Amino acid sequence: NNIVSVKHAEEIEKDLNNPAVQAYIKSGKASENFLELIKESKEKAIVRTADFKKKAQQAKDKFYKDNPSWFALDETTEDTFIDSRKAMVYLPLGNLSFADSVVAFKPGRPSGRTPEKGLGPAQGDANVITDCAVLGIEGILTLFFKDNAILDVNGPDIYVFEIGEIEPTNLEISKDGQEWINVGKIEGGTAFVDIKEYVKPGETFNYIRFTDLDTQSGQPGADIDAVAAIGGALRLNLDSAVLFETGNHILKEEGLLAIKALAEQMKNLQKGTITVEGHTDDVGSDSTNKTLSQKRAASVAAELKKAINKPAFKWKEIGYGESNPIVLNDTDENRAKNRRVEILVTPF
């Protein structure tokens, strides 16, 4: 099989010394043909994985040359992926870098389909057109990043793992899925996207939308294997109903347990900036909601700081009130989603 990432290459290397195969060889029952086949396969695999890891290291070095103050928040998660055009894409957050869910899909003609296959880690196989999201001509696909966020770094910020030809596609990003920033067309043989000209430093975005443009080719419409935020911020979400009583900023016992569980998730992180953001729905006045969200952010930050207990982190607390909803405040269910505390972890 084709190697798709450094972690995949490492798994192949580990399998080269499969205990069952080694035991069979040591038993003396293996034929000369079997031994020769194993030796030849092992030599080829070693060459393939070494070559892949060498090219992957070059991509990683390039990222850190452009971003010398950046680092992998958790070195156990970082990975480098290859796309169908053999481009190497280093992702400090590894599998967490990819879009997580489909928000909306309008299939284009003649056969836009399977939008969910554009989620999760890239597969890297140029021949599997059936294993990707097919937009179709003028198809529209909106994706959501749940456990990470798009963030501007030096160099490209987004990579679209597209299979086959890169079809001209318009790309937009959004914080809330309602107001969109038009980044422009992806075309010309590369799927690296830099959002620097369109955003403010430190801004994060949770939504991305692709609109296939009206062009015709052998495979009409973009075929998307995966979408990744290259630098990205680790994004964690706590439900305010778990943390607080209505209108209150004092943590409940249930909330304290939730924060301890969150700290356990973050135990491998070594340093960076942790930004705790408080958010409310639109019930009540703007000023009341902003004050409440600020106090809630401060309560969570204080408890999380104690639970993590690592001085290498810098801390920020921001109360956004009702100004940054993730969905429209048009139902009780949606208002509950907007009442939240978000934790963003960035390596700077």
C-alpha cells in the first residue's frame, strides 16, 4: 500500500519485525523461497519508509523555518501527510488538524455526492475517486472544525487534499457559519492556501466553504479527500450547563469534574498560550452577557490553571458575551450550543 503519513511509515517499520513472522523464521520451518521473499520485501520497505520520512522531514523543517517560534503542542500528535500529487504537508496537530463534520452540502451536477468522505485524515491515494467528497460542477460544501481552528501562520494556512486535477474552486472561511470571508479561488496546480491578507493576527475560524466553479473536465467538480488547518489552534469546548447554574459564574461540582477531565486530556501539552473564552446566548442585555461571560472565563481559567499546573503556559481570559455564536440563536437547542466556554491552545 502507499504510505500516507509519517505515522503510517512508522507502523510499517514496526511490522517489519512482526513477532509471528520472526518466530516462524527461527523455527527452521520456513522455505528458502519464503526467506528470500521476506528479505526482499523488508529491504524494499526500509527504502520506501526512509525516503518518505526524509521528504517529510524537509516539509517539517520548511514549516519551522517560516515559523521559528512555533512548536508542536504535543509531539505525539504531529504528523506529515502526502497528497495525491506527492506534496508533503506537515501538521503540528496531526490528525486533529482535519475538518470534523459536514454542515451543509449542495451537490453539483452531474453527480455530487458523499460529502462526509472529505472529513478526517487524508488517505493519500490518487486512484480512489470513490473515496472522497465529490462536489460536482457548482456544488457547495461547508465543513466544521470541532477540535481545532484555522489560524494564520507564516506561509500556507489551509491545505485541501484534492484527488486528481485541482478544479477551480472558491474558498471562504467563517467564525460562526453566518458571516463569510472570501479567500478566493484554489487553482493552478496547488492546494496550499494562505489567509494572511484576509484576517487579523490571532483570529481563528471554525468553518470553511467550497463552491465549485463552472468548469468541465474528466472528473467534473472538485474531489476532496480531506481539508486541514496547517498551523491551527487546538480547540476544546465546555458546555456552560455542565459548568454553571443559569446566570451564575460559580463552578458547580459537575463543572469542576469536567475541568479536571479536560486537564487530563491536555496532560501531554508542554507549553503555549491557553485562551479561555466565555460565550453566552442572546437572552439578556449585551452588557450583562459580556460581564457574565468574562466572569465565567475567569472561573474556568483559574481552575484549569490549578489542574494543569505547568508554569510554561501563558493564559488569557476573554468574555465575548453573545457576539460570537456558533449557530443562530433561533431555538432553545441552538441557544444551549452558544452558551459555552471554549479553550484555544496555540503554540505562541
